[in-house]
Amino acid sequence: MRLRSLQRDLVWPPDVPPSQLRCWLRQQLAAEGELLRWAITAVISQPDGERRLQFEAVLLSP
């Protein structure tokens, strides 16, 4: 087992409300390993209405 740091930028789907972000982000990272810690570091709103999330995570990988 090893610790791994990860930084990602994902499109925030319009059908995912803020109250469901935790569950959605955990699902997005499930294949990467066991999620130990994570934080949303930025939310970017584009002029066309697209929203992007920047986040950091620490994972435990086999």
C-alpha cells in the first residue's frame, strides 16, 4: 500500500446539486484507490454556464 497525491479538474455536471457533490466526487475517484482526504480548491464558472471543480485528494493505493 502507498499514499498518492492527486489533483484533478472535472466538469461539474448540471444534474449534480451541491448537496450531492461529496457522493459524486467519491464515485469519480473510486477506481483510483481508497480516498483518505480530499478538498475542493476552486469552482470555476465559464461564460457558457459550464462549471468546473478543481480538487486535491490523498489516496491509499495497492
